[in-house]
Amino acid sequence: MKKISLEEWEKKYIVGDVQRFDQKNTMFIRPGWDADINRQLDDWSFTGHLREKAGYKLEDQALRWASSRGTMMALFNKHKPNPGPATRALGKMMSEGNPMMSAMGGYSPPDGAKTDVSDPKKTTLMIKKAARWFGADLVGICKLDKRWVYSHTYEGQPFSGGPDLVPGESIPQEMPEAMQYVVVMAFEMDYELMKYMPTYLANTATRIGYSRMAITNNYMTHFINNLGFQAIDCSINDVALSVPMALQAGLGDLARNGLLITRKYGPRVRLNNVITDLPLEVDTPIDFGVRELCTACEICAEKCPSQSIMYGEPTTEPHNISNVGGVLKWPINAETCRMYWGRGHTPCAMCITVCPYNKPDTLFHRFVRWCTDYVRWADPLYVKADIWSGYGKTKEADRFWEEWEPRRN
């Protein structure tokens, strides 16, 4: 692995003019306002349907939805430029003196009290340790690049269905100039659970990741506030694009499947950020051979059930309004991907499960990753070996509840 400068990173990825992205164009939100997309989906909200098949039964659905409960914390996120309706309602109740709501305000440091920031290295170490304590598996720091901040946020229902579709409002989002740094965090999804893709059980690993993100971000924003500084909680990726920030923060490199590849967990992570005015020491982007291996490997494109992943070389041309232009990458056709999810009544994680980088962090697999970095000419051989070894195969859920042992971190 080598560290590269931001200038080198810019030459590697940025080819044209990058316009800030409107949050309403993400494929998780477009069904809420785009009638053409909306009418093609059977299941707008991924609620799913109970079936007799293992992996789709009541207990499996129960585990899946219970794992999402932590994301409810994001509904009351006041630490962002455009708070949502629930947050505004809560703020109104607090301002009106509701004693129960006022008690939820929590601790505030004495007026003018601030942590000593004369040593950014020391401050950064403290922030990274706190992030890991609060639940993050990986942490990196980058300067805020406003190209990745949403130009607008969406005020409507992300999952509206049926003929009564009522588009919401897209609101301009302005980032305060003082907010110069981003704490980027990655949360591992369980390797064993992901093998049960595409059942509700595999989606449980994703949903617990989102819950952990929302909870950790809430902790981090309050921690930074309690140090006397400002923080913007980007819970559930509702303020900015997480992948380019994670790239700039040195957490990994970009893959054919459109996801961040980390050295330790491959693509099996969820990403989230906290933007702050607390002065920090930034990390640098890294290169460990992902683009070269992805060029030789097209397993995710071949296995994608909706054929939403590109073959061939990376490009700057977007598929549709749900892609950012000007970036050299393999853009995902988010429309066809989302259609597959909505018609199958459950999300898909095939591109994560079959990726050669999706391995447990064992000594053997660390050695193989080292080879893909330092012996890049042999990439086609690594791909063939991965296929021969059968690592991308999924597991049947018939005996899940008898055999599954939850991992405790």
C-alpha cells in the first residue's frame, strides 16, 4: 500500500467538472417524487413479504427490522444544515418549555470552554479513539471538499407509493465556512450473515450497520459539541456523499461495484461522516491495487442479477441523474439496481458477497491482499483462484437459527 497526495488522487479520479449532487436524485429517494420510477416498483419501502422459505419467515423478518431500530435516532438529528420535520417539531416543543423535552437537551460545556487544540495530532488521536469507542471499526480524517456536499436535501417521503404520489420539496443546503474537517467512519457488516444473501437475514447485517452508524454519529457529534466545537451529524448519508470522503480520508479505494474497498473488510462496510470545525490532522488517500484488480476481475458485473454493473474500463459518463459526472469510475446503473430490489421485495448484496476482497481478516487473506498490491501483474491469477475456491458462494438458510453464533465485538 502506498499513500498518495490529494493532487495525485485528483489526477486519478477527477476528469471533468464535478457538480454538487441533489439528494433527491439518489435512488433511495427518487421513488418518492419520480412518477416514472415509482410506477415500476412493487415494493417501495423494502418492507418485504413473509414466505414459507427459510430466510424469509417471520423470525427472519423480525430480526431484520429489529436491527433497524437504531436508525430512528437520525429522525431527531438537529446537527445538520437542514433538519427534518421530526427534528423541527422536537425543537419547537423544547423551545416552548416542555419539561420532558428540555430534559433531553443533555450536557453543554460552560460558556467559552473549549478543548486545547494547539496540538492537532493529539486532538486527532483523541477523536479517532472516541469514534472507535462509540462503535466505528475504521476512522479517517479529511478536509471538507464541498463538491461532495449535497447541493439540496429532500423534504418529501423517500418511500411513497401508489397513485397518490405527492412530490416533496428540494431545499438548498449551505455548509458553514467554519466546517473544514470530516471524521469518516466505516462499520463492518458481518461476514457470515452476508453469505445468506439475498434473504432477509443478509439484509440484517446491512441494517444493523445503519443503526450503528446513526448511534455512533449521535455520540460523536455530542462529544465534539461537549469539547466546545461544532459538529454536523451526517447520519444515514443525508448530508453528503460518503464514498469520495472515505477515499480522501484514506479508508480505501474505489471498486467496479461502486463501493469503497477497505484493506481489512473489503467492500463489506457502511460509511458515515461527522463534519466539524475542530482542527484535526488529515489522513491521505491510499492506493493498494484495487483499480488494477477490478480491471482484471468482472465477477461482480457477471453475477449482478440486474446487470447494473459495468464491464470494461472506467468512464466519466453517467448512466442517468442518479450518477455524479466528471469522475473516472465504473458508474452503477442505480435505476436498474433499485428496480430489482423493489420487485424482489428485498435488497441485494450480490456485488459485496462475490467480491474477491470480501474475506475475513485472517493471516492468509492478509497475505493474498499483500500480493494483489505488490504483485499486480498476477491479478488474473488471483481472480481465477478466487473463483476456484468458491468464496463467493451463498449459504442456504435452512439451519440458520440452529447454527448461527452471533459475533460479539
